[in-house]
Amino acid sequence: MSSSRNQPLGNSTALAVRKPAAALEAVPISAIPGHRRPTPSQKRPREGVTDDDFLPKKGKGDGTSTSPSPLSTSSGAQHTIPAAASGGLELLHPDSLDREGDELRDQSALKRPAVQPKPEVINTSPQIATAPQVVEQEGEGQKNQSFLLQQRRRLRLPTGQANLEKMRESVQGPAIPQARPDLLALNALHFMEQAQQSLLTLTEENLGGASGNYRAVLLLKKKELAARALQQKVDSLEQQVQVLQEENARLKADGSMELAAERLRAQISILESTASASEDKVGSLKAELVERESQIAELESSLQDAKCEGSRLNELMLKHMEAKRLTLEKLGKERQTTSELRSRMGELEKAIDAHQEEVATLTARAETLYEEGKFDMQHCIYEAIQSGLPARRSPDDFISHYGLPLPLSPPDSRADPGP
């Protein structure tokens, strides 16, 4: 089993294999069925560096492998392993690192078995180191590529650096301890084969496009000067915009003050009209108040007159009630006197009736005795009249009242005949 470690190279991360000879002697990549080693003739020839080289390339450095990994074919597991591109290709296409970092984060979120993605393999096998000239050209190409990378990083957004840091952290993560040793060996062989192909391609590109690196550098310098000029123009425009914004703010402040003054004038005119209307209302209210006060005075005088009339009527009522009381008292006394008189009249009537009965009795007896001649009737009448004659009555009145015969002879005229 080959052990690997991470080595920082510039602003990228490289994966170094400690025992490449033992790994190569195990199984060559061409011996795996279904896999074919790509030849350098299949690559597009390079004739210098153009403007398209600064755009992200999807065919060669987009983070997808042309040949499947031995892990997927041998184990049969449904896992995707990103292919490893060369260090030169990674430097020429740093945007692929961002996409690889996003893919690694998605894979870690889905809890898939992660394999160190896109490491830069430094092959120490003697099969790659063929001639010192190739190494020198590769060194010059790496220098030019590092210069191009620095120029491009100046124009890139800060998100690329952040994604690269995330890529480093994901690459430096620990490998899965549950992986099989033979699968890891096959994976290392796959990475080394791809690294060899990448180095061959890089060598061809550097040899074929070394003449265009100088033009690319000049183009980058021109673009940098143009960018500086544009930046200066942008700064001057920003200053002009700031001055215009300050002027606009001042004009807005002046306009707002004028509008506020106009609004205050309108409010003052409205308040003045309201004050005049209020004064008119106050005048009308004062006139109405004077009229109401005169009405109140008249009502008060009429109330005083009514009070005086009421007091006079009360006095008259008291006098009338007093007179009525006296009249009632007199009436009561008269009623009492009348009742007393009625009682006395009843008594007198009773006495008269008794006297009449007695007189009638006496008269009847006297008539009887007179007829018999036993006594002198006239003498009895005179005695009765003298004894019980009412006042202011004469004997003639009594005789006529009782129906006695008139004229009566005196008592001496009729002598008692005797025996």
C-alpha cells in the first residue's frame, strides 16, 4: 500500500507518492480492461497563448476524468472519484478548484466516501525524467505559468482564494481508514497514470507555446496598464459623482427649505383665515351673548314679579283660609246651637203634647162634671187659667183655644140649688 502526503507548492497543493516504484510494479494502468491510455497525438497542438487561455476550460481542466477510476470498476460501488489533473493545468484553470471545492462540499454533505480530489502528483519515477532540457523548459514554463497565475489572481475575485483554501482543507483531510489496500493501490496507479499524461501534455504545450508566452506577458502588461488607466478614470468619476452627490444633496436641502418655507406660508395664510373666521364668530357670539343677557334680565325681572305675585297670592290664600276656618268654626257653633234648639223644641213639643193631653183630659172631665152639675165649670177654668196661663195670654185666648163655650157666666150667678 502506497502512503501519500500533502506538499504545498506555491498557492496550490501537491500529492507526493513515497513509493512510486512499488506501485508501478504492481499493475500498469494499461493492463486494466476497458481503459486505454491517451496518447499525446490526441491533444490539440498549442501555438502560443491567446485570450481564450484566460477563460475557464471545460474540456481539459473542469475537474472531470476521461477515464473512470479503478475504484468504480473493481469494487462496483456507486461512488464518483474526481480525476487528478496536472499542476500546470490546475494553475492555468484555478476556477476549476472552486467547482471541485463545491463538489467536495456536496459529497461531504451527502456522506460519500471522499478521496483526495485533484492532487498535484510529483512523479519521482525515472520514466518521467528523460532529459535536462525538458526539465529546464518545464521550469521556465512553470515560472511563466506562476507569473500568469499571479497576474490572473490580481484580476480575480476574492471568492476564488476562499474556495482554494476550502480545497486545501478538503485535500488535507484524513483518508478513509475502511478502504481496501488493493483499491488504494489501484487508485494511486490511476492518479500516477493521469499525472504522467498531464506532464506529457504540459511538456508539449510548453514546447509548442513557449514562443507565445512573451506576447502573453506583453498583453497582460498592456491589460494591466489599461486596467490602471481605467481604475484612475473610475476614481476620477467616483470623485465627480461624490461632488455631484454633495451638490445634489445641497440642492435638495435648499429645495426642501424652500418647500418648507412655502408650506409655512400656506399654513400661516390658513391660520390667518381661520383667525379672521374665529374673530367673526367671536363677534357674533358676543352679540348673541348680549341678547341672551338682556333676555336673562327680563326673565329675572318677570321672575321677581312672579315671586311678588306669588307672595301676595299666598297672603290672600292664608287670609281666605283663615276666614274659611272662622266661618267653619261659626258654622260649627251654629250647628251646635241649632241642635240644642232642636232638642229644646222637641222637649217643648213633648211638654205641649203632655199639656194638651192633660187639658183634654181635664176638659173632658169638666164637661162631664158640668153636665152632671156637680161643680162650677167656669170657676175651674178661671183657676186653671190663673194657675197655668202662659205669659201674654188672656183667658179669652185660652178659652177660644180650648173650644170652651162663650160667654161663660160668672161663678156667682149660678147658685148651688142644694138639697
